[in-house]
Amino acid sequence: MGTVRVTVVHAAAPREVWQTELDMPAGTTVREALQASGLLEAFPSIDLGAGAVSVWGRRAQPSQVLRDQDRVEVCRPLKVDPKVARRERFRAQGARTAGLFARPAAGRRTS
């Protein structure tokens, strides 16, 4: 039985990245890689049951078996819903000064 090389990454805050590379036995799960990396001890507030783990950006279960060169990412929860934030930015900029309404279409008269 061989080994797999796995990278475990977590961004606890903006521009603050925790990363480690591991050589694990083949058949290692996401949960086993997280435990071996020391991430769960360094950040005890991480809840694996909340769907906060992904492999290469795709949601993963803690029981998922890893392959060679997989990147396990532990995500933090969003503070603001992206749709709400976009609406607030649009409202703050004004409806006629942002997005599609920023300038009139060529050949159209504005009143």
C-alpha cells in the first residue's frame, strides 16, 4: 500500500493562511488528515459537521477518502450573505451610477 501527499489549508482570517503538507497512507479520510495535521487542535472552534470542509473547492464529507495531491480546505462561515452585500453596494452607489445604467447605450438619447 502506498502513500498520498495531501495539503491541508485554513484561512482563519483575511490574509492569514494556515497550511501544511502531509504524507499519509493510501485510504486516508478527510477527518484523519485534519487530525494528523494538528489543525483541529490549533483551531478548536472548527465544526466538521457544519459542511465547512472541501477538497479542491468542492464540499467534502469527513469520511471521504483522499487521493494523491488533494488539497483539503477548511472554510470559515460567511459573515454577510453575498446577495445582501451586493444589494447594499448597489443601493449606496445609486441606481443610475452603477452597473448597466452607468452610461447610456450608443445612439440613445437621454432626457
